[in-house]
Amino acid sequence: MRRIALLVSLALLFGNQSASATSLSNSVIPRVFTSLALAPEMADPSIIVIDKSNGEVVYEYNSQSMRKPASVMKVLSASAALQYIDPQKRFTTTLSLGINPGSVVINGELDPWIAISRKDAIADHRAWIGFLAGKAISAIKEQSGKNVQKIAIKYSGLYAGDVIELRKYFRAKGVITGAIAVPAGEIGQITGEEIVTTRSPTLTKMVEFALTWSDNLLAERLARLASQSAGNPLNDVGVSTTFHTLLDSFGIEHSDLRVHDGSGLSKANRVTAKMIGDLLIKLRDDPKFSALYDGLPVGGVSGTLVDRFLKTAPEAVGLIRAKTGTLNGTVSLAGYIDSTDRQYVFVVIADQIPKNHAGTAKARATLDRTLGKIASPIIESAPVVPIEDTTTAMSAA
């Protein structure tokens, strides 16, 4: 009898703790976020908080107001890339000698990973456009047996920006170049011996990197490649169509979406907090989009959030995964926060703050402190462990 009483007591104890944690979290959130919404540092922001366990909107303020998302736009770019491109896709770029002496051929696949900066290439272990140029000079020198003064380049599957940087490199080395684009179907007819081939990481890894470090060029190129894979043009118009189609496929209202790039740099972009929040809810538990969650920076731990929360809200460190956004006059954050017994999706867009460093810093600190008030490690339901009643045994002894 005493053993049963002990089990009942423990069950009630753990049950009450779980219920208390849940009710505390749900009751606190509206009050906490109302304070954030009314904080002068936030300048009338757009906010939504959604309970991931049931999709219930726990709090919203201006959630359907059209706002400038800044780099939160990358959530759409990453989602589109994962939706329309093979997650294991790797992009190759092959440099070969041309069939004519003094010429080289570059056959690419619009590799978004190729760096145009040597510094970025070294820091991120990426192929560099200058690496290809250097290999071309060495190969032509070996072919001709003398110093190289001129190289004819024919290419396919390179971005215009890559071609510009390629020619800059040659010019800096004193090499005159002419670069001619060739249709992909004809490139093989003018290609000779292979010199070198570069290969990107998988699409999944590139998506994670773009989100973690908010890489503007990579996100832009991924968005355009997603557009191309979806059957749309490889430009901003195609990206816009692709994003609208993506949201429509998940049943998300998108009439207020305005797309002018895939990186979030354009101040003409417009989203609603509800739109982004709904997308984050839809994708959270879908294995196809796991790279989206995995790539989000972790508060106080990684990426663009590595220095956040450490001083403003240390209790939130490691409990928030979110995409940051910063433009002159805009601070945004969208992602997931652990709180007591569950996880919440939150989106905050403050795009009317003062256009200076002080305004940005104050808005970030206010936002981070607010999230710290609800962040808490998720409490798992504790198992009831039988406790042996030793009273009888002790008496018998």
C-alpha cells in the first residue's frame, strides 16, 4: 500500500510540474511580447508567435502588415532551393584547353559556391575564380613554352559576375583576354584536354552555410537556381514567381509578398510576419527541409547569432535557432525558441527603427532580452520510477 502511495505522489508531483511549466509559458508569452511590441526601440514592429505543437497563434501584432524582411528573406531562398533542387546536387566547373592553341574552355553549371574573392575562398574552403585563371595561365604557358600575353576564353555556365572577375584577374597578371559565351550544347565541340575540375559541396550543405552566415551572394544564386529548376527564368522575376508558387503549395497566403532579390538586400522586398511564421511551422518537421532548421544560427553559439544573447540574455544561449536580418532601419529575427515543454516559432520585423547604429543596437538588445524571458530548456515528461518500500525489511531485521 505504501509503495502505491509513493507512486501516486510522484506522478502528481511530476504532472503538476509539467502543467505548471506549460501554463506559465503560455500565460507569459502575450504579456512579454506586448511589452516588446510597445517598446519605443522597436518602432511599431510586426510580430507573430506560434505554438509549434498545435499551430496555435499565441501572440500577434501587426502580423499581416507588409514589412521589409532584410536577410529573413533568405528563409524563402533556402526553402525554394530545398523544394526544387536535388539536395545531393553538386555543381562542377571544368577548365580545359581549347582545340585552338592559346585558348581555354570553361564549362560550368552555374556553381553558386565559387568565390570571387580570394579571402572568402580561403576562409570558407571554396573554389576561387582566380584559381581557375591561374591554372589557365600555367597550362597555356606549358603548351606554348613561353610567357603568356594573350588567352582566348570560351565559356558556358558561368555567372556574369564570375566572368568579370576572371578578366580582372587576367588583366592584373598582364594577360589580354577575350571571353565569348558558348551554348552548353556546343561547348564539347571546342574542348580539348582537361586541366582541372572544381566541385561544390552538396546543395544541402550550401543552404546551411547561406543561412548560418547570411551569405548574400550564395543565397541570391541559390534562389535563382531554384527558379531555374522550377521552370522559371534565372532572374528576379523568376525568383518572385518561384517564391509565390512555393508558398501557394503549402497553402500560405502570399498576396502581400513582394520579391526583388533572394538575399534580402533590396529595401523593396515585402513580407508579412505571418507569412514567414506559417512557412516555418510547415517546414519544421519535414525531413526534406531539415537543412533549413540545421542551418539557422544558434543564439550565442554559431553564425550571425554567435555574439547575441551572451550579455543581454544569457539564459537564452543555445535555446534559439533563428535567421537574422539587418538593413539600415531594419532589425528582424525569425525562427524557433525552446520554452519549458515546447517549441515556438517566432517572427519579429522592426523596419521603422532609426537608421543608425544606435537604433540597430537598441532594437537588437530589446528583442534579445524579450526572448530571454521565455527561453527555457524543454522539459521532458519524467518517468515514474518505482521506489521499494524498505520499512518491512528494516523491521524484520
